[in-house]
Amino acid sequence: MGYQVPTPIQERAIPVALRGRDLLGLAQTGTGKTAAFAIPILEILSAPSNKIEHHSKKRSTRALVIAPTRELADQINSSVKIFASDTNIRSTTLYGGVSKKRQDEALRNGTDIIVACPGRLLDHIREGTVDLSALTILVIDEADTMFDMGFLPDIRRILSHLPSQKQTLFFAATIQPEIRALTSEILQEPETVQIGVIAPARTVSHSLYPTTDKMKKRMITHLLDHTATGQVMIFTRTKRRARYLALDLEKFGLRVAPLQGNMSQNKRQNAIDGFRKGKYDILVATDIASRGIDVSEVTHVINFDMPNTVDNYIHRIGRTGRADNTGEAFTLCTSEDEALV
């Protein structure tokens, strides 16, 4: 893939994982976390004692990666498939919003690695279509997002169905008390790897624009008209605001797509693919819909509405300034946002 040197999280996490130790990895988005767990998983599963012969029909799921959103699950699985292209290791995704038929078929045929969202994984566990009895490695990615989305009870339910003897790799960008409590429950004498302070990336510059709610649309069109931007992500507080802002910007002659939770999986994927391939210059998104989107060419993040927590600010801003690129963050704020500022 053209990698010459590991990123800091990869350099420090991969040796820990290869030693079989539990890991608590704290690093911002865009720092190369996927390879930090995918490469050691593939290395461990490729060891002679673990290898599946080509003619063997028996194939057990030995690694499970739990991710908060469908988009992140797809992205992780795509990376795993590229890393594993010269091996006999199979991976598959399990998430909602798409037919279960194909997922059931993949599970029946056997898969070494499952990348799953919590809700759909629990469905398969309840229906007995997934067998995790041979699991040896568990990865929980973006645990802080899981908490924001209310998934921690689901995570605990999933854990109750997994073997007690396993290696667990746990990743988060920020760590709230609830996340800390979960790590102390499920990690056995973990090594902690923290990359930098938990703060917005240093590669991003930040600007604040005081305004009023009525002025926001005029201000954002002016900003987009007078700023040399590449690809832009705009964040709104609600799905409805994302939908209507995208329509307004489209009328202004901009190539824009909305991305919010009420859209079908197909439409969400078309919006992301269109943005990634340059069909759209602007993606108007809600916080949850945007988690896990990795598009390295995003030059600007605009907070049309203020995020409601510091963690959400860090996650939003993490969409730009990735992989040592620079980025800019513009935040429109009203007098009601004073406490948040």
C-alpha cells in the first residue's frame, strides 16, 4: 500500500498486540488506528498454528471488530481485505439497513474476521447464525462514539456471549468515566498507548464566527464563495437541518449531498462514495452519520451548529487535517452558544 514508516499509534500498538497483551489505545481519528489492530490480527491468524488450509471446510471466526457505524465498519473491512489480499483469511461485515440474507450466507460459508455494528451482531447472536465460541481477539473501535450513541448496554450483552479467554484491543479518541469503567471490567492488565493529548489535531487551524441563527445560511454561502476550499464537511445539530441546508446550498449552485441517519443505507453509501470520488464537494452531515468517515482530502470542516460537547468538537474537527495534511475549522456561533464556546 506504499506505507514506508508506521504512524506513532501503529509503532507503539502493533508490538503490544503481537505479544498477546490487552491494549487500551488512545489516539485521535485519522492517526492510523485501523492498521494498528488489523495488521497484528492478520499476523496472528496467519501463524502456522492458526492457518486454514485452502481445502479445509472448517473455518471459525477468530477475530471480532465492533464499530459504532456502518460506514466505519465498511471502511475497516475494506482495509482488512487489502491487507489480507495475499492470505487465505476471509472477513465480512454485519450491520443493519441491509438484507441479512447475504450476511447469513457469508457466516454459513465461514469467515475468520467479523467487523460488526452492535445491533445487527446481537440479532445474529439471538438467531444463532453466528458462532463466536472460537474467538481469540476482540477489538472495540471508537468506544467513545459507542457511548455517545448509547451502545454500551449492547456491548455488555455481546461480551456475555464471548469466550472469557481472549485478547482485547480497545480504542478511543477520548475517555469518559463510563468508558474507563468498561475498560477496567474487560481488559486484563492492559498496556496503555496514548498518542498526544486528547485534543484537536495540531494540523487544524480554528476560527470562530459570531452570528445569529437567521444569518447563518447567508454567512456560510459567503464563506464558501470567498474561501479556497477543496472538500468540505458541514455539521448540523439535527437531521432536518442537514437535509434543508443541503437543499439550500444546492440551489446556490454547489455540488452537495446530505448525510444523516434517516437516509437508507444505499443513499448514505452513495453520498459518501460521491464525496470521496469528487462528485460532491460538500457533505452536510449530523454527528452520528459522520463518524468513521476517512476522506484525506477534506480541507475544511464548518460547524453550522455548535457541537454540544468538547468530544464532539474533537470528532468533527478530526475529519480534516488527516494524515499530516493541514485543515481549517470554521464554527458559526450565536449568543445562545456562549457557554459552549
